[in-house]
Amino acid sequence: MEVKSISSCINCENITSSFDCSKHQIEVDIDKVCPDHTFKRSLTKESNCSNCKNLSTQSCPNPNLAAEGMLCFSWA
């Protein structure tokens, strides 16, 4: 069986942690997609604060809680 990645709002760069589209200014469902979809690097089993590009930057929304083994919606 072949397993494929799909495009949906859940893996788009424009989705926010509150499931709003920052490009179109609307609330979205995770099973939707639009022509403006921009793929965002996806989470894996190994995703956590220690391999997030936001760690120890001003972009980290949880600097006091960020630690190996932890994960938030802002992981990148």
C-alpha cells in the first residue's frame, strides 16, 4: 500500500493555532484546502522543542516552558 501526504489546511503555512487562515482571514476546517495552500513542514514523532526553529528566539510563544519532549502548535 502506498501512503501519500495530502494538502490540507492543517499543513499550510497560513493556519494559526486557533484554526484561522491568516491569508484569507477565515476560520477553517482541517480537512479543507484552497488554491493558495503553502506547504508547511509537518510534525513527526520526533518533533519537539529541541528541534524547533523557534526555540530560543523571539518567535517562541512559550520560552519558559520550551524543553525537550515538549511540543506546541507553533513548532516549525
